Amino acid sequence: MKNPSPITRARRIEMRRKQLGYPSRCFYCPETDIFCFEADHPVTRELDPDFKRAVCRNCHRKLEASRDIKGLTRNGQRDVNESQAQALQRYLLLMAEDEDSQAELLQQTPTPPIHLIVGASKARAASLRHKAEAIIINPPCP
């Protein structure tokens, strides 16, 4: 059966690509099908909503499970009160976890996707700068 509305389908694909940042493949594996991609927030959406990357659903599930097992996410937990220091600690631990996953990718892949690695490094740097600017430092009293 032919696609009943190719214009609608093309629009849906383009919107999905735009939402995910025009990925060419999964960050961790060679998957290229746009409909298999999801937005992964390496340091969670509430700690930095802008820091994300496109990964396939399979890799995303593995990453989320690893973060959940290590107690770094709040998936399924409601109304968790977290101090600013605890949130910063969790952010830094998640950032270290993301750095480890990228190092594993570089070790396991004979020809790693350099453009993806460079983009991820720049995104991590931007996230760290954003977090550093958000920290309120109280000046010492005279």
C-alpha cells in the first residue's frame, strides 16, 4: 500500500529530525533509522534541559538502566526534595558517567565517529559552563 499522505509523512520525519538535532546515526551504535532515535539527557532533563543527544532506543534503555542502578536518576520518584549541593553532586556524577561512556565508545570502536565525539565534548563543555554560571556564590562578609 502506498503512503496515503506523503507530505504528512515527510513533515513528520522533518519535525522528528529537527527535534533530535538532525542526527545521522546513534551516538553509541551504527543505527541510522530516524524512527529508532530518542533524545537522551545524560545529566537528566531537570539538571540541564539543553544537554541532550540522539541515541537509539536500545542504547537509551541500557544507559537509563545503568544510571538507575547507580542511583543517579530520579525516574519514577515524585516530590523528591534535593538541596542545591545534592543536585550539583548528582550532576557531576552524571557528567562523569557520560564521560566514561564516551571513553568506552572510543575503546570499543575501531573507527569512532569523530564528529559525534567532538559534538558531545562541546555539549558537555557548554553544560558545565551553564551549570557554573548558575551557581550562586555568596561573597564573604567584611
